Amino acid sequence: MPSPAHTPMATPAEISAGADGVIDEITAGAARVIDEITDGAAGVMDEINAGVDGVTDEIKHLNRGLTKAELNNIYAGADGVMDEVEEIMMKYDADQSGLVVFRLTFCLFVLSAVVFE
């Protein structure tokens, strides 16, 4: 093993080139991770939107003959859905989260109209 005095030193150009290579690899890796997160978030948003559409369709078919307790259970379920969606949004911090909140708020508004009408 050579002594430190005999270890060849890298030139500033070699150090700079090596640092540039490391930075390029980190940047490429970060871009891949961001792409995967973006793709995954889009899939989550599609699932949430499909669920909201399903809830909206179900609300349209509510029977006015439901008891107050049944309507309260439906409302509590919708509130639980909202809690789940908020957890998902916090987990993925999706850019489209405002749209989901708007759609869910609208669904809850419609559901409230059915419950309290």
C-alpha cells in the first residue's frame, strides 16, 4: 500500500468531472423518482375520482323512504370517505387535491340536501 505522500492526487479538472458525473446521476435518479410519484399520484386521483362518481350515482338513487337513522348512517359513511381521502391526499400530496376536495364537498352537499330535506 503506498504511503499518503506517494498517492497520486486528482487534478482539479478530474475532481470537477467526477463531481459533475455524481450530480448528473443524482439528478437523473431524482427525475425517475419524481416521474414514478407523478404516475402513481395520477393513478390514485383516477381511483378517487371514480369513487366520487360512484358516490354521486348512488346519491341519485336514494329512496326518500329511508329512516332518519339510515340517512344518518349514510352521512356518517360519507364523512368517513372524506377522512380517508384527506389521508390519501396527505400521503401523496397530489397537485390535483383541490379538485378532489371540491368534488367531495359537492357530493357531501348533495348528500346533506337529501338527509336534511
